[in-house]
Amino acid sequence: MTEAGMTEAGMSKAASTGITPIAVVGPTASGKSDLGLDLAERLDGEIVNIDAMQLYRGMDIGTAKLPPSERRGIAHHQLDVLDVTEYATVAAYQSAAGADVEAVMARGRTPVIVGGSMMYVQALLDQWDFPATDPVVRARWEQVLAERGVVALHEALRLADPAAAATILPTDGRRMVRALEVVELTGRPFAASAPVIGEPRWGTIIIGVDRDTAELDARIEARTALMFDSGLVDEVRGLIDLGLREGVTARRAIGYAQVLAHLDNEYDLNDARERTLIGTRRYVRRQRSWFRRDTRVRWVNGADPDPAATALSVLESTERTSR
């Protein structure tokens, strides 16, 4: 089935069940997990994770993954579905998570989609027909990354697709490899394969959570300190034994990459903490910019006494308008 067909089928399924999924998106440390749990409790819902790194088993501390004891007995999907040696792809997530959302609706419950991985959100909620992949082409660009580094890769992308080079972080080697692969295979700019923003799949209501910048920065700093104080280094050591160094995607996650470099004596532990904090803040700026461009997102303040009540009022007003 094409992605367009999947979208139409999803919309029909949502209409037939009378259930409207909710997506809770926004920057790291804004309070998405708590809001998602509150909404799931009030709407008899189940959580569908949309954080790419929380797909990995064992990557718990560095991804701020809620332990089972803190999930309030609410079913969670798309957590702990990959080994750290496996390659995470947006296309695979799109298929698996889409099936989870529709299964939740079929049970008569509300899917509450929670996370901040930008491309994963767009893949799940928008019509996105992914260009094919070619392992030979991809391997060639991955070899450039491995042998010559992100600077050389970014220069190659600048020559092949200046617009993509201007929007992709020069440290995001994985995404640059994919962009170069797509440009080579299709002969078109990387952005040409992006979906057209329209009605979200299943009629999903998208709630964005954010906070005052100073408050969010403080929360990011506190979260980073807690991760290191709670055993992130030991977690990484254990994951090395499970193949973390061989993983293409997992080892590049913020926090994990910095700890691996520390364990390789590239810099000390305090430097690893600081680099993790800086990397997280940089990622948050990208998340904010990405989600703020989407006019479908209805924003709530994570610092409000009851952001779930605000989100529910948005849901109710949207449903009244659509009747």
C-alpha cells in the first residue's frame, strides 16, 4: 500500500472509531512525558513513543526513558524495540508505529503519541513516500564519513545540494549520508522528497509543549547532571559489551557519543558533561525551530499548573469546529 493509501485508510479508521489521536511534541525537557501520561489517564489512552533513541533497549538513562514503575500502568509502544547494533530508520518506524496507533484505536482507546524526534513526527503524521535506498551508494558515503569525517561529508553535500547543507547540522553525519544518497539516486534535492504539510494522519491533534527559555535551559542542565550522576557512564560501558560501538545510529546519540569519547580518553568526564549539555541545547534550538514552523501545532506551557487541562480544551474546541 502506498503512503497515500495508508493515510486514507488511517483517516477512515479514525472516523469509524470516533477516536482522535493526540501527539505531544516539543523540545527536550519541556515536560512531554508527564503531559502524555496525564492525557492518557484522562482519555483512556496508550502511549506511542516517537523519540528515536528510546527505541533502543538499554539506552535508558541518557534518553530519560521512563522506567516501567513510572508509567502509571499505561501501555507504552515503540520503546525497547531495537538492539544498539541495529540501524534505526524513519521508514521502519513509520510502518511499525502506524500499526501501533491503529491497533490502539481498534481497541477503543486513544493513541497518545509522545516525543520530539522531528523527522519521525513528520513521517508518522504526514504523507511521506520515502525514496529508495541503495546499500552500495550509502556504504560509499558512510566510508567518506568514517575515513574523512563530517567536515568532508558536509562539503560534499554543499556541492551536491546547497540547500540541504544549509539546513542539516554539519555534525549530523547520518543525515548527511542519507541526503547525499537521496540526491545521487533521485537526481533531485533532498528537500524534494519531503511531504506536503496538510491534514495530519488520523486527524491527529498536535499539542506542542514549551517553556520559557531560561527555565528550559535550567531543566536541561539539571537533566544532564542527573544523567551523569545516575550512572550514564556505567550504562554506556554495559552497552559497549552489547555492541554499542558497532551501532551506526545508537552510538551517535547525544550523551552516548560524548561518554564514548571520554572512555576513549579524548577528553575528561567534566568535558563530556559540558559537551552533552551544549549538544542538547543545540538540539533543542532545532526542535523549537522545526515545530514552531508547523502551524498545526497548538502550544501549551509546560510550566502551567495543569497543562493537560489546556490540551483537553484544545482537543474539545477542535472537535466542535470539525463537526
